Amino acid sequence: MIRIECQAELVVKGADGREASLSDVVPLLALVDESGSIAQAATLKGLSYRHAWGLLRSIEERLGGPLIAKERGRGSVLSELGQAVLRAQRLCGERLDGNMQALASEVASDLNRWLAPPADDVRIYASHGYAVAALVTSLVAHDLPVDIKYRDSADAVSALARGECDLAGFHLPRGEFRAACADTYRRWLDPQRHVLVHLTRRKQGLFLGKGNPRGVGGLGDLARDDIRFVNRQPGSGTRMLLDLALRKVGVDPDRVNGYASTELTHSAIAAFVASGMADVGFGVEPAAHHFGLDFIPIVDEDYYFACDRSRLERAPLATVIDLLRGAAFRHSVDQLEGYDPQECGTLVDLEAGLGVSA
């Protein structure tokens, strides 16, 4: 089975037109930054001292400045340029990681359908999330063919209604905003035909720089002129929830500084805040912790898969349900901050899950 990986890298082009990738140099810079020694960094990287210096010199020539500086009593340290290169590569990976993993999964699934014997792929359209990614990883580990496409929640549910997927992933807040959000999906779901499978309960909230330097206390502070916000894209379930929550506290979303600045995944939002390009973001708790951010919980929500009732007891859905209910998968979800897998794999009637129409 083909496995595809997508990675972001920076490429430097010199005055002579030749290109050089920073993929080998950035890990070396990181080791120098940690150890304070080029020799020790080279050893840890499995390189000779001479080869390590050659890599650094080659990139320095193309960049036009030194990557390493010598400081008495501190050994080798990164220059300001070296720190900028290290920061740029990390930011590149952090901002793009979620989208590239999603792309890699889609490409691998498509190629494997051509190369592998015919099989009943699990076709999943879903709003991107950490528990969904854990499920895809588990399916691959169990050699269960999966065709994953990350889509907005509304796109996923409408695809199920058209018969384009087996599982459609979407999320609903618990509490007062549930009915309004559920009505977005109700038009495509039939209580006689469809049923919900609970994946996880999770928390969404505000992402803040470590130590909350702006003194943000809640959603109301997004109306402040000194707060720069980064948002999810229109059509996403998170964006819909945030619009409702802001209006509830008397904040006009259109007046929030940066509300039109969007990213496609929770990880990208967290990376944007961690880089200092925004003061506040909104998303799921694991993303905040992954990037060392503070987190203010705002709402609990349920993540569901919608599917056809008639297919529950047949492969591949029956296999997926068994996996969701297994102790190993529940343990993997339980490791995610703010995620609760207690009801994972539980079947929920459509009307009970969606609640009363708004």
C-alpha cells in the first residue's frame, strides 16, 4: 500500500540561479541552537564536522549573511539571520501541516485504489479535526482502505445525501446555539434514512499567546481595537458557531479586527497566533496546547458522523463502528486535550442529535 507524505520546505536561489533546499540545514540549525556547538550538532545529525560546515557555508553564500555567530562563553549560537531561517521553516510547516496531511491522505487513497485489488473503501467526508485524523490513522494501521476528503461540515453532509460518502463528519455545540447550527444540516438529513454515530465531545475556545499578554478575558474583548483576530473560513462549522456566540455577547463580527483573515484548520489558526501575527484565534483545545498557547474554553460540542442506517451492519461501516468502540481507539482520543471519547461509537437518532428545530 502506498503511503504519501507532504512536507513544506524553503528553497533558496542564489545569484547564479542554482537552488538549494533548507531541509538539511534547518535541523542542523535547530541542533546548534539547542547544543551551542556545531561539532555536537553535526554528531547528533550523523554528519562529519567538515560536512556540516559545508552545508552551512553553502546556504550562507546564497543568503548573503552568516547563520552562526560565536559568543565568548556560549560557543556557537544562531545569528539573527539563522534564527529567522529556523523560525521561517517552522512557521511554514506549522501553517501548512494540517492541509498537507489532508492532501497526502487524499492522494494516497486515490493511488491505492488503482494499485490495490478492489475493496470496500470507507469513504469519509469530514470537517477536519484531531479525532478524525486519529480515526484515519487507526484505519490505515488496521489495513482498512479509507478514502478521506476533508471538507466543510455542510459540504460533508450534503455529499452524504448525494451518496458520495459513507460517513459525513460535522460538529454541533451543546447548549443554546445547537438548534441554529443543526438547521444548517437538517435539509440534507432524513430521520428515516440517516443515523448519527458519536465520535467525541470536545471543547472550542480562544487561543491566546502564552501568559495572555493582551489580557483577553472572553469573546467580548474581540471588539477591542488593539486585538488582532484570525478566523476560520466561511462555511465552516467553527465559523458559524463563532458568529452566533459573538452576537450573543453583543459583538458585531464585521467589526472585529482581522475577522476576514482566515485559515483552513485549527492547527493553522494556532500557528498564526503562536507566530505573533494575530493576538487571538478560535478553535479546539489540542491545537492551542500543541503550539504552547493559553486557552479559554467557550463551548462544548459533539462531533458526529452521519451515515445510512441500512449500511450499519455491513462492511465497511460495521468494521468502523467496532473500531470506534474499541478500547485502543478511545484511549488515543482520550489523550487529546479537551476531548472526551466516552460516547465514541454510540448510535444517536437523528432528531435526538440535532435537537428541536430553531
